[in-house]
Amino acid sequence: MTSGLGDGTATIEVDEGLYPKDAVYGAAYIFIDRCYVHLDRAGEQRIKVTLKPKKPGLDAEALVGEFQNELLGQAWRRQIAEENRAFIESITARALGGAAGPPGLDDLLAMDIGEESAFEDPLGIAMSWEEKYKKKDKPAEGEAAPEAATPAEGEKTP
Amino acid sequence: MTELRFHEELYDGFAIDEAVKVYAPYAAIDLSRDGKHYVVKVTASAETVEQGVTEGDLGAELLNYALGQTISRRGAEAGSPPVEKKEA
């Protein structure tokens, strides 16, 4: 089978069982600016990659080594991305949710807040100032007044 | 004449069409099928050769363009949400 690239080429055969097609494409794309790249089938589950350097000074065999390294890197990167897909999607969804900003008036009106679903308020934040700091009833007669109310000895009262 | 062969499992047909359109002003290009291969025959025009571009280089550039377009198209397709297979 001819690649159409003429002389000065180097070829590699890649097993698709080891390196997925996307990894081969990824590596080919990296080399497309330095080489002419041709892909062909070399059999079942095998891809033949032909490289021809664009500049005459470049060594085709050295490029083959570089291509194989890139291929390995691409395959490994894709495997990591695949393993962490759920995690990446979760982070992206959270980031997009945060970027959407606080809920609008329509969202708040659409929320179902009733007696049962209302939030708890253990710190009394939702309580009014009067309700929270209202004066307590005066102590009954005969009971000692609180110490703070009686001025200390020698202290002048206004 | 330079003959280029593109396997249908590795190259997108639309990408090859696009590459042929891009390089058509510089060469006479014939497109055909041979089994599982798209066959592109490139004959550089006299003007192109006069400008110092060899037929081999022109064919090789077409080859790279078709590969680049194939990868771009695959990337665009991969960006769309995958279709989940539901078990019956």
C-alpha cells in the first residue's frame, strides 16, 4: 500500500488494543506541523503511521521515537481523564452553578416554604430585636434586687 | 501524478472532500473509491510547478489537511454528549 509520501519516510505499526484510535489521532496532530503524516490500516486492529519530515535535516527515525513517546502520553492522559470523568463533571457542574449567582425573585417565589419546610433558627437570627431583647418582668416584692442594680459603696449615683 | 489513499475507517469522507476543494486551484484532482479506500489522484498544475511547489509536496500537504480536518471533526463529535445505551 502506498502512502503517497515518497522517499525518506519512517513507519510505525500501532496496536489499537494498546493505543486507542483517539490516542493515535492525538499524537498525529502534535506532529502535523513538523511532518507529513499518513494513517492506514495494516491489518485487523492495527494502524500504520507513516511520517515524513517537512524539513530535510530532520531525522525520520528520531521522529518515530518521539511519536511513540507522544502516543504513550496521549493514551495515558485519556485513561486518566476517563477514570476521573465523574469527578471532573461534578466540579464543573458546581462551578457553573456558582457562576449562575444567587437565586432571582422568581426562583424564591417558586420555592416551597411552609411550616414544615421552614428552616430552623437556633441563633434567633430571624427573631425581631424587640422580641429578643425585651425587658424582663420586675422581680416580685421581697425578692432581692439584682446586685448590679445597687451601686457599690463609695460609688456616686447620678 | 501522485496517488493518495485514505482508509475509510481512519479518514472522514467530508474531510477529504474539503481538502480536495482547498487544493483544487493548484492541481487537477480525481477522487474515486477502491474497496475501503478513498483514492485521490493529484496532478499539479503547470503554474504550481513553476512556483516551485512539487507535486509530491502538494499531495503531502493535502494528506495533512485531510488528517487535520478528520481530527477536528472527531473532536467536535466527541464534544457532544454521549448517547447512553439503555438496557431493556
